[in-house]
Amino acid sequence: MGRGRAKAKQTKVARDLKYRTWDTDLDQLKRELSGDQGGDRSANGENDGDGDDADDYHPRR
């Protein structure tokens, strides 16, 4: 008993992951795969050097 709500939530999450459309930044992916550590970003002043790149991740909601 009580499994229905949990199963429904799991199904909802799985469906969301399966059908979600992602806004992929292909230039950023290319930089990451090529091993470029963002040297040009620090020249632009975008990277303050604290090592926290969490604000670069923007999932579509």
C-alpha cells in the first residue's frame, strides 16, 4: 500500500527526462571537450576565479 503516489512521481520524472528539450550550448561543449579551460573568459571578466561554475548551468524548466 502507498506505492501509487511514489510510482506516479517516478513515472513523471522519467517522462520529463525522456521528453525534455535541452538548450545545448554547442560552443561551450566544444570548449569543454577540447580541454580549453576558458582562458578567453577570464580576459572578458566573466570568470572571477572562484572556481564556481554553477551559474553557467541553466537547465530549461
